[in-house]
Amino acid sequence: MKKGMELIRVKKGMEKEQQRDTNTILLLETEEERIYLKVADQKQTLTIEELQQIASSIRDFLVNTKSIEEKLKDWLTEILTNEKAIERMQIPNWVKEAKGWHNGWFPVLFLKKEQGWEEKSFIDIIQSYIPGTLLPIPISQRSLLVLVSNEKLRLDQKDEVDEFAFGLYEMLQNEWHEEVKIGIHKPATSIEKLLNHSVQLIQDMSWITWFYVDVKIFSPWNHFFERMIAKIPSEELKSLIPKQWMLTLDPEIEETIRVFLEENLNMSETARRLYIHRNTLQYRIDKVKQLTGLDVKRFHDAMTFKWLSLLKKRFEQIEQNR
């Protein structure tokens, strides 16, 4: 600080009378402290250099008064929202010691179609469902990553994680004012693995936005086809789709086959879920065979149908955005 100028930090209630004279200016106040600028004489103006020095001192003051929790959230936000920061990620010791990472934490990514979050209201809702500590990290205006402590939940296996995510999704369907997709990864017992898991979910947003309607919950062990198709260059997509497949199937038939695949080609379960007669289901399956040449009751043809459906949908989305 330039000669004749001084920054003074004082606990509230401990100010001396001389700190309230005409040469002392209150610059900043926190819950516990006040920071003053004291000058040797009554200046009418400050130079640019003096203002820069004051701003630098205030920044240092603010950093030093932040809690570990605030510093951690700032660091995580910087790392996870900046691709270059992720690439050269180095984890300081204070971050490794900030939480009991060894007890297990896992990332949950919330993604919605429209921009804008009422973050506090949303966190309050999911906190009512999830016991334990949460660390919310805003990723974008459409996405919010929440790091969740596994100390009380004790999730371990993939099916346990899937079941937890489904319950969370169902709760949000009832409690939140718009649909929210959920991405989830298995718990990690180190900050390094937790960050890698988080990055993987964030990268998934690139294909979730293309298949938004069809996806409710996504994780690294689900939606393998969608991830693969998202990596195919747009100029190659059309060449992979047979000409007869470029026709538009009836949406009702497409939905029928989607459910049929989800029910592992089980006719009875598919008919029950769609509230239709088995004969109606058979008619729609025969219609697909007539139009595409694929018998989706056979596993190979069913998988081919799924691949081609996703390829066509991705191609149509690219064409619409041109």
C-alpha cells in the first residue's frame, strides 16, 4: 500500500475513536469485522494506482474471510465449468482435506430443458429427500451438479444407485414445477475419482440434449447406443441409414416398439403396459416388418431397429438445426 495509506481490519465493537475520524473510510463490513482505509491527509481524489492497490487488498481480505465450504464450492465450480481447468486439473492439499471424501461421495447432475434455476428452492426440495451433506455446483443455466455424501445412504451396487435415482426422479415429478432429467454415477472414495465421475456426467449433456424426450435417468452404464451415436460425425450419419428407413413411421408404432424393446421383447408385458390387446400389438409389429423388413420379435432385428431409429432421430435433429 502506498505510503500515507493503510488498511485496518477491526472486530466489530472494538473500533477506536481515531478510526472514525475524517481521514478514515469504512470500505467493507462482514458479520464479524470491518475494514477501513486510513489516509494521512484529506485527499479529494485517489490515483488509479492507489485504487488498484485498494482493490487488491480488498480481494485478499475477502479470500481470507471465506469459509472452507465457500472456497471449496468456488474451486469446484471453476474446475467443473472450465474445460481447460479440467485438462490441467491439479488438486491442492486443502481440497483433499476439506471433506471426508474417503467416506464416499457421488455426483448427481440435474438437467432441465429451459434455462434458469431457482437454485435454493430446488436444493431445499432434494435435501428433503436425500439425507446427509450436499454440495451444489452450478454448471450452466440448464444444469446443476450436486455432490452427495454417501455416508448415510450407503449406496454401493449399480442397481442400488439406479433405484435411488428413480425415486429421486419420481419425487421431483411431484414436487418440482417442470421435468428434470437426472444423471448419476456410483460413489467414489477420493476427490480425484469423484471429479472424474462428475466430468463424465457433464460430458453426457452433449447427447442428452439430442435425445432429451426419451431419457429420464442417465448413468455411465445406461444408454450405450445414444453415447455411440452422439460421437458419429454428422456428415456420416445419412450414409448409415438405409433409404427405406428415411420414411416416417407412425408415432404410435414407434412408441409401441420402444416399449417392446424396454420390456425385453415380451409380448404380454408390452401389451399390458400399453393397455392394448396382443392382437393389436402383433398388428403393429407386422406393420414394422412390412415397412422396414425388420422382424422386431427377433433379437438381432430388434437391435437393428433401435440403432436405426436413433441414427434417424439424430440425423433429423441435425437437419432441423441447420
